[in-house]
Amino acid sequence: MSMKVKKGDTVVVLSGKDRGRQGKVSGTVPKEGKVVVEGVNMATVHVKPRRQDETGGIMHRELAIAACKVQVVCPKCGKPTRVGHVFREEDGKNKKYRVCKHCGADL
């Protein structure tokens, strides 16, 4: 399954408890079609100390969210947008670029 969201993209959440929140994609799971977004879908995790000098406790961490529930935010126009693809010729080779469907800027 190919995803149009990549690591480092700024995205906005479309549905769920974190709807409307923006964050940066810190990781992707293409096989499951999920992304990990900073500050979104936080879960409380109980951590047990593994070594003698470590401390355990309650931590908060981000869990993966379905990629279909997020949309890329265009850096130029600032709107949530669908991702389009354009081929451009550079150095005699056709290269594929991701573009904003609203303003045509590179993503």
C-alpha cells in the first residue's frame, strides 16, 4: 500500500479525539497504513525498570494513527490539501514530485 504522507510532513488530523490538531509526522508504518504524529493520539504507558539504575513510572507516548485520517498541510498556502504528483525533467531524467492540489507548490 503506497502512502502519500511521508516522514517530516506537517499534517492535520481529520477525525477522532484529536480532530483539528496539527503535528509533524515522526514515523510511518506502510504495511499497516499508519503514521505516528507528534503530540497526537497520546497514550499512558506503564514502564517497568529494566536495569538497577533505571527508574520506572508512567510515561506518555504517541501511538500510530491511520494515514487516511490525516491530511498534509501545504507549506505555501497553509491549507490541508490532497497530494498530487507531477513529472518534471531535470538533467535529462523525468523526476516525480509531490505537489499541493490547491496552489501547485512542491511539498
